[in-house]
Amino acid sequence: MTGALTLLAAVQQPEDVGKSGPLGLLLMVVLLIVVLFLGRSMGRHIKRIPVSFDPADAPVQVPDTPAELFETPPPGQALLDTLRKAPLAIEAPRREDDGRPQPQG
């Protein structure tokens, strides 16, 4: 056992192992400067984000009946009403033109 320890102690590593040179220092400084510039740029972009993305010229919704002025709809009811009034995004294929070849005969 002591022979193996003596052998390991006798093996010496090269002088530059484990040391960083001036190129490593330069790389670290450049990366730090880049991170600082990116942080400043991100801060400027975040300051430009508006507080709300709601359109300023949103149309005023007038209730259909006077009862709608006093009752509060359940949560999500306005979204459901909007979706019901909107046209379908995907329509079913029409029977005469569904994209399939017509049978011969």
C-alpha cells in the first residue's frame, strides 16, 4: 500500500494543469460584459410593455333587457355568449363537395 502512495507522490503533473491563463480571464470578462448589456436591453424592453393589452377603443356593450343591468352573470358567461355569436372557425364539409372523388356510374 505504501508503495502505491509513494509511486503516486513521485508522479508529477505538468506545471500548467489547474491554472487558468489570461485567455480564460479575458473570456470571463467578455461574457460578464455581454450579460450586463443583455440585462440592460431586457430592462428597456420590459419598460415598454403596456400595463394592459386590452384595446382602448373597446365597444360599449349595451344590455338587451333591463334585467341584465341588475343581475350578475355567472363567471365565463360573457365568453360563452361571445363564442355562440361568433361564426364557426371550422365548418363541416358540404355534401356535394367534400373532397372525395365522385363514384363513376
